Amino acid sequence: MVSLDAHSLSARELNQAIKKAALTGSQITILNPQARHNIAVGILDSCKIDIDGSVGYYAASLMDGPEVNIDGNAGWALGENLMSGKIVLTKDAGASVAASMRGGDIVVGGNAGARAGISMKGGTLLIGGNAGFLTGFMMQKGRIVVCGDVGDAVGDSMYEGVIYVGGDIGSLGADAKIIEPSETDLIELWGLLEQSGINDRPRFRKIVSQKKLYHFDNLERLEMSAV
């Protein structure tokens, strides 16, 4: 077990120490993060990292394998480009949580800001509270589960993937539509919530792409060629 005091280390020194400890699969505890940016970035080995406090932007980003638990809030782009592994945040996340996420799981215990799951390409993003506008913007694959309300333009320009919303929907984005989830969907979702320590059982609605933006029609093609 390795304990690191972030207060006495620069971001570079802290990440170098984390990477060194991760090579041996150690359990790593980070104390006094003080909402600093770029903590636990680029960790590519399986290990467990516990961060005791809030973090700034791009925390636990560009990762492939670790399990990260953050006891606090997070700034922009938590878990950006996560390849595999798991991130659990106990409180609120800022804008663009799980941006370009490709695999693994991210759990936000509280609310998430705008553009949650922007350009997601895989994995699961679970938000225990509400999410802001443009959730799932340009989503390409994966699953977003919002237990509470979601803001305007949800699923705007999404291509594939699915968004589940347990509360109110501000408005749908371009080319998104609502369908009824199957009983199998709901059982799987409720199991996911139980595993994440969430006791609610929302009657989720399911948002998917209409797929009308997949292809240009002939008129649009001519207009584009004339530019």
C-alpha cells in the first residue's frame, strides 16, 4: 500500500509516483488533492487508487485499467478517454464527464454538468443525480444512465449508443427519439443501480438515434459540392 501527499508534490511528480506504484499493482491513497488538476492521468496498469478529497479538471483521464475512487467533487472532463477500468465519484462532476470514453465504467454519485458523455465511444456512464444540457452530444457508442433529470438537447446528433433518463427531459436534440425500454433493459438497469449503491428504481425512458443524419440526401450533396 502506497500513500502519497499531493500537497507536497507537483502534478508531474505526483503522476510519476502513481505510475511507479501502479507497476506493482499497489493500492494507492492520495491525500490532500486540494482540487488540483490532472491528477492520476495516463495510468495504464491495473491498480486501485483512492483519492481523499475533490479533484480539478481532467482527473483520472487517459487511463487503461485502474479502479479510481474519488471522495469529493470533480472538475471538467473527469475520465476523459477512459479505455478500461472504473471511476467512482461520490459527489458532483463538472462539464464533459466521460468525454470520448471508450470503455470501462464511470459512476457519478451526484449531479453532472453540461455535455456529459460527449462523443462517447463505449463503456457506461452512470449519473446518480441530474445531468446538464447536451448530454450524449455526438455519442457514437456506449450507455449513459441518468437517474434524475436531464437538460435540453439530450442526445443531439448521436449516432449509436443509448441514453436512459429516470426523471424529466428538458428537450431532445437533433435526430434523437424516445422509445420504451424493454423489461430486460429495466432489470439490467436496476441491477446496475443496486451494484452502485443506488436504491431508487426509476421508470427509465430510453433515448436513441433516429438515424436520419447518417446520410446526406442528393440535394445536400449538391449544396456541399458547390461550396
